[in-house]
Amino acid sequence: MANYYNNNAKEFFDGTVNANMSEHYTAFLGKLPQGAHILDAGCGSGRDSLNFKKLGYQVTAIDASSELCKMAKDYIGQEVLQLRFQDITFEKCFDGIWACASLLHVPSTELRSVIGKLTKALKPGGILFATFKHGTFEGERNGRYFHDLTEEKAIELFTSEGIKLEEMWITKDVRPERVDEFWLNIIATNIRKISYQSIDEYIAQFPEQVQIILEELRKAIKESAPDAQEKISYQMPTFSLHGNLVHFAAFKKHIGFYPAPTGIEAFKQELSGYKGAKGSVQFPIDKPLPYDLIRKIVKYRAAENIKKAESKLKKK
């Protein structure tokens, strides 16, 4: 297959680089966090990689064709890895994988294995977007190998251990000269669970911008309770001082902070501008966190836990 694209790289580049994929971008990117790391799997001309970069996403681009890798590198302005799907070894690296009109060249005998490799490359909860020509054909067509899919076959392939089919819809080809061709679009989610061993490991799964926020939050907690110990509890970063002190966690649109009900109650006036519950508060991820207030809450919780511990000792 790579030979076809090597021999026809310029024609393929020119014929696809200006295709309008905005409708598909909306479906895919709407499920990813800000600044997410995307694997453009079978990037071709580099059209989508460049658009993702312009929108503020981190992109790793791969393609099996050496000639297309060169052309895409120049177009995107970054390195493109020459790599077949069958040789992918990434693990828990990407928030999203974009496989637009690329997996359709993988034979049916290998596709399930390739989907498994892509699933392993996704972080927990990561999104896989893939498109196939709609139909039942499999074999060579115009010099290339194609594996078309029906809805029934897609359900079988994308409903397996570790991956869950979320959405599926059919669209016409976006190229005016091919409006009679139809595509099956698929969005699936990596549902493999992960057990974090450290706060470092938890933070490392997020985009760089979110990592910076989490590290600042971690620093503020450490400064406010220097004797507290770090651990993972309930699969969240946790600080412990004579028992659990506070937890935090990152979500798509907010940072969750969990200082127990007493911490929320003591500062309910200062926290009134934020969404929350009995023992938690949500800080919007796109706004600066109130670190001074967080420090006050942590110090309050530390004093509370120390007082409880001393009281228990007196009773013994």
C-alpha cells in the first residue's frame, strides 16, 4: 500500500489537502480536553494535523508512505513518523486518535489487532475517530487495498475489550467530484481502567497546560501542609496528615478540589461563586485557580486533623 502512495504522492496530496473536514472536526474535538495530544494516524497530506495545531492541539503525525511523510512534514512544519499501524507501540500517550480514511486500507484479518494497538495508545477515556467507505467490499480497487465497513461489521469490531462504540453515522464524500460516495464515521472510547501508582503518574496523563495547573495546585498544598504525605486514594491525588487531608482531580472543564465537608463549610462564603457539593468544589479549568484561598483551606484542614489526632492521644 505504501508503494502506491509513494508513486502517487503529489497527486494524492493535491487531491486531498483542501478537503473541508470541519463537520468531522466538530464531532471529534468536542470530546477532547483543551490542548489535547492527538495522534493523526495515517496523516496523508498533513491537512488535519496542521488544522489541529492551529486550534491549539498537540499533534503526533504518522504515515506509512515515506514520500507523504516528507510532503506532510513540509506542510505541517514538524516531523512526521514513518510508521505502519501494525508497528505502533505507543501506550497511553494520546487523548485522541484521528484515523480519517486510513484504517480502511488494513485487511480484515489484521484490523482487530490494529484497533487493539490504537486502543492501547489512547489514555483512559481517550477518543478514537475513524472513517471507512460504507459497504461490504474488500479487495483491490484502483491500485489500492480497501476494506469497506457496514454498520453491523463496525459494531462487531469496535465493541470489544477495552473499547466502546459511542457514535456512528454516514456522510457523503466532502470532495465535490465524489458526492456519490458514502463514508461510515465512527467514534469510540477507550474504556480500559488504569490504577495510578503516584501523583506524578496521574498528572502526566493530561495535556501540558493542565499539568501546569495541577503542579501549581500540588505546590500550594505542599506549602500549606509541609508534613502531609502524598498518595493516591480513590484514584485521585491525595494528601494525608493524620488521615486524608484533601484530594484533587482534573476534568474536561474544571479542577475538582475535595477538602471534606468541614473544609467547604468553613469557607462557604469565599466558595459561593463556584459550583460544588457537600465536600467538593469545582474550579473552572479556563480561569486562574484561587491559590490563596486553597492555601487557607488546606491549613484549616491540617489544623483540624492535627487537633483530632491530639484529642485521640489524650483519651488513651
